Amino acid sequence: MIYTVTFNPSLDYVVRVKDFKPGQINRTYFEEIIPGGKGINVSIVLKNLGHESTALGFTAGFTGREIEAEVAEHGVKTDFIEVKKGLSRINMKLKSNEETEINGQGPDIQEADIEELYKKLDALKSGDILIISGSVPNTLPGDMYERIMSRLDGRGIDIIVDAEKDLLVNVLKYHPMLIKPNNHELGDIYGVTLKTRDDVVPYAKKMQEAGARNVLISMAGEGAVFVSEKGDVLKSEAPKGTVVNSVGAGDSMVAGFTAGMLETEGDYEKAFRLGICTGSASAFKTGLATRPEVEELLAKLG
């Protein structure tokens, strides 16, 4: 079974305004409300690709109930923990001449809520896949990733981590099955600028030396690189297309790679290609990738 964790899910209120002017009344010509959060995105795309998962995380109040309802509408099983204090956040995404985001804070997560998450994670079995991604809200301990991975260490659970800086670096000692930084995040860790696919390879190998088993690096229009625990280095350009919305593309790549590993019984090359095309399919549209869109890009990638 696949499980995803979203520590601070949201309702994303996306609005489009022609020529937004601050300090004045502006009227939208487009608006939508969608569930937000990296783990939630992964679960939705996995479902679109034909794979079941359970979305874990913290929700609170009427916004939390709506998040759960929205995720369920996508056919994803949820097992969120209902926090008693505060509300799940609403994030405003204003798209006009420029893009502006106002992100909410989220609920007040208590120690009892954290213990409830631990109980759910303790039920995972050998062979299960756990995907942990995204930032940790200020109401949770900053070492939350480490606490989870330490708790599950040695139990045969394949853990995938998509996070930045210390959140990622500090869990490498627990040998995650896969990590997925982008080239900018990888460069930030080592204090370098990584522009080409060749640039990222030695630094991906450094991540392996620190403990990661497999490293997948997304590079937007430059494509992606995968360095496997077997020593294979795979590089690919990105499929051709017009980027409409980059939000969720990295999460989609994680979902695509995971689906590919399951469908091919561990063929890294095929999983890599499916991951790239799934990420691109989400980037080329409003919303998240579907199976037909991914298959179309796979055929074009050759």
C-alpha cells in the first residue's frame, strides 16, 4: 500500500484578475477551489494513473472537512487526523499581470495529534511505500521528518522524501529509497549553481554517499536526471510543450516514478520516463496529469 503525508494541507483559492490594481476593488473572471498540499497532489496523480493510496495528514474545522471532501471526490482514500484547535488554511493564489500568493498558517497541532499520526504510521507493513513531502508548519517540531524515519527505520518500508535543505539532508542517514530535489534545491544544499543535466550528477552522487539510495532530480524545462543505487545514471530532456502551471509538477513526477516502479517491478528506466512525462503532463495544463495525457507524452518522448 502507498501512503502520503501532508502536514499542512490547504484549500487553494485560485483567482484570475485582469490587470490587478492594489488598493482598489478588483473582480475575478475565473476562480476555483482545489485541495492543496504536496502529498495530496501525489495521491491524486497516483489515482489518475490507476494506483490506490491513503492520504494522511492534519486537518481542522470546516476548511479541513472540505479538504477531505475534495480529496475524496478524486477517488483518494483519506485518513486525516482532525485537529481540535484552529482551521485548515486557505491559500490565495492571485493570477494577473503577476502572480501573488497569500498562504494561511494552518491549525494548532498538539502533541496528542502527533501521537495519533505515529499510531497510523506504526500500522505500516514491510513493502509499503511512504511518501513524505513538503514543508513542516511552525506548530510541528522542526525535526518531524527525522522523527518519522527514525521510528520506521529497519521495518522494510520504502520511504520517498521530497523536501528542501535540512529537512532532506537530515534524513539521509536513514537511507530513504528515493529523494527528489530539483536542481535549485540540490544546488542550495551544496552552495553551487546547477544548470545542466551534467552539472547535477556529481552532487546527486554526494547525496547517495550521505545515505540516499536513489536520487531523482527534476529540472523543469531542462528535463531530469536519475542516479540509481546500482550506479546507473539516466538523463532525459523534457517533453515539448507549453508550461501552463508548474505547481504540482514535481509532485506529479514523484507519483509517476512510483507508479512506474510498481508497474514494471522495479525497472528504473521505465519508471524514470513515466515520472518525467507525468510531471510534464501536469505542467502543460490546469490541474493534475491524467493517464491519457501521460501516455501521449510517453509516445512523443520516444
